[in-house]
Amino acid sequence: MTCLAENQRMQQLALKFDAELTFDFGSVIGEVEAPHPTPMSLMRELVADSTGLATAMLDVQSRLLKPA
């Protein structure tokens, strides 16, 4: 996350999530380490990506079959 150096509330929120804050030219950059994936989170991501791919393929097919 990035915010102005004066934005104390955003910095407090970032620290709540154990962000590592660095100050740079009037702004603050906060980095949060993502948790390791679980088998369930990987499965949800697989299903979401597969659904998106299938929808895109069907959309292309329906556009190709429409009369001009």
C-alpha cells in the first residue's frame, strides 16, 4: 500500500496487518507478506480461473456464430 506520510490512520491500519513501512519522499510504502496457500485456497483459485476461461471461450464462440 502507498499513502502520504501525514496519513497516520492508513499507516496504523497497515501496521495492524504487520506491514513493513518505508518512508520515501513524502509518502509511505507498506509491504505485507501474503500467507502461504492452502489446499482449499488453491482449489478455489483453480475453479475461479477455469470458470473464467470457460466463459471467455463460450463468449468467443457465440460472437463467431452470430450472423453479421
